[in-house]
Amino acid sequence: MTCVTELPTTEHLLSGNRACAGCGIGIGLRAITKALDGRMVLVNPASCLTVLGGMYPLASLDIPWINVAFPSTAAAAAGVRAGLRAMGREGEMTVLAMAGDGGTADIGIQALSGAAERDDDFIYVCYDNEAYMNTGTQRSGSTPHGAKTTTTWTGKRENPKDVLAIMEAHRIGYVASTSAAFPTDVYDKMVTARDRRGLRYLHMNTPCPSGWSFDPKDSVRLGKLAVETGLVVLFEIADGVFRLTGRSAALAKSGKPRTPVAEYLASQGRFRGMSEADVAEVQAWIDERWGRYVARNAGD
């Protein structure tokens, strides 16, 4: 595992970007661009990341960047890869598709599924801030149970869609879950993805102060707390082999109780007013899923 002091010092995400204070996307993106050494083409739909990157004629990254229509991220990335191949330049850079949970779990899933079925040669990262944040915090398929949004103002009734399981079902070579609160985990998994071929999928949790209603200074703390509770689990599946990674692996090995999810829920305004029964339902869902992951990890 890479230590923070071992991360490359070259910065490809420049100062003065338009991200909100405490935005988890920027933390994760720094690690991603370091892992790819800036040798990349980024394909991005309408999203918070578009705002972070800057509006013409300004840009806050020193890499080639293509903005595309909301549902077409994976299709456009496949086209960029085909174009590089036609020019004999595919070995020069990585094609990175990066979209939010709305552009991945909902609006863009048909293009992503098609790219996975074809095993197109690019990396896809879903940065999951658990709602449509760029357009006013509407519910997405990744919004957790109980969260208030502008379209679920009494709290979402359903648990989040398991996009990682959907991608694994496509039998692509590499699927991974990570969190921007653990940049070295992001970095290591992006390096692994960089050195493989075919479609590689990473799902990165990115805390959002404005959408989740918490103090921006607490972004990393809350991202880590989500992992401590088991709500976010760090793992990777390489060629069908599952293993827990980083802090999640350490938690499983220790056998110690995870932090109750009530502590995590109480730290954000979006969960205000949840009943004890709702909190217990979320805890039961986490416990059941955690048990499956631990059993699968031990089985390997």
C-alpha cells in the first residue's frame, strides 16, 4: 500500500478551481491524476466535475478534457479510445471516463453497460456524492435510505442501487470500491486499473458538504466514518477474485465491532428526523451486506 508521503508531488489539478469548499471530488481527482501521471484524456458529462474543471476559456486541470452529453459518457470514451487507436496513439495516454452517480447509476447506465459488454478499453470512475448535486440535490439511484433531497423531502425510502454488483455481473476484469477520504487507496486502485486492459470500473465515495449538510472541514472525517460503519466498503475484484482492502480489510481482520451507523447519520442534516426504526433498518442492511463481504473475502 502506498503511503501519503510516497505520492507523486506533481499536481495536475490546479489551484483556483470552482469546487465547493470541502468537496470530496477534488481530493479523489488529485490522487487519480497522480496515478495516471497526467497522461490521460478525461471524458466528463454535465456534473459537479464540469464545474470544478472550469468554464471556457478557463480550465483548472492541465490535461485534455472533453465535455459530453449526460447519458453518453461511456460511449464517448469508447469513441475517444477508438480515435486514438486509429491514429496509432493509444499507448500514449489513458482514456478516463468520470461521471457522478446520477450520470452513472441512472442516466448513463445504458452506455456504461454497453461498454462493459464490449469490454471497451478505458477506465470508468463513478464519483458518488449520492444525489444530483450540480442541479440542486435531487434523489439518485445512489442516494441512501432516509436521506432528504429536494425530491425526497421526507427521506428516501429505498436503499442505494448496487452499481458495483451490476458491473461485476458484466464480468469485466477489474471492479473496485474506494473513497476520496482515503487518497492512497484511490491512488493504488487507479494504478492497478491503469496497468490493465479492457473496461475497468471504480466507484469512489465523495462526501458533499452542501448536499449532505455538514461543515466542509469535516469531509474527510465523514468519509472515513462511512467506512468505519461499513456503509462504504473498500474492496476490489480482479479477474473475479474478491478482496477487502485498506481500512475495510483491517476492520474485518480485527473482528471488532464497527461504528454504529447512527453516529454517521446524526452528523449530517440530510438525515435529520429519521426515526429509530429507520436507523435500525439501515443498520440491518449494512450488517447483512458486511457479513456477505467478509464471508466472501475469507472464502478467497
